[in-house]
Amino acid sequence: MRTLSGALDGPSCREGRSGYLSSMDVVSIEDAQDRLTELARRVERGETIVVTRDGEPVLDLVPHRRISGLDLEAGGAYLRAHGITNPIPTISDDFDDPLPEDILLRPLA
């Protein structure tokens, strides 16, 4: 793990899990409590900070992403660009009717 000073330490590095953490700054949970405002500013700039307890990762501080809904206009543009005029060409009138017994694996009781 790379601590905020850049040094490698902690049991995770010795156990071969450092690939995920080596590119992120790591801070203990106690240190994070004392420096939350500073860490929040760094996260706002796009950094990811791993918070640890007893040398083990417990959470990541990551930039907030707005949750957006389905972009129907983009979907329509995609369909038009690929020449798809009817994405669901046909649905049979009996689509949701019960299946006949001869199709079922065993007859209904």
C-alpha cells in the first residue's frame, strides 16, 4: 500500500494485494477523521483515497457520480443510426397465454 507519504507498508502489500491499492493514496481511519476536509478536497479533484483500519482497506473515498436515468433520445438515435425502425418487430397475440399441456414437461395436476 502507498500511504500518504508514499511509502509501502501494511499487510496487504505482503499478501500480494497491492496492485489495486498501489496507485491510490491510503490513510488510516483515525487520520481520515482528523483530515476529512483536506481529503474531501482531494476527492473533489478526482483522486481516490483508500481508508484502512488496522492496515486493511475498509472503504474508498471516491468522487460522487450523479445517477442519471435512461437516455431515450440517445437510444432512439442509436436505433436510427443502425437502420432499426422497429426494435420489437412483432409480439404474438397469444404471447402471455398459458402453454398447452403437451408442451409442458409434466401435465398440470
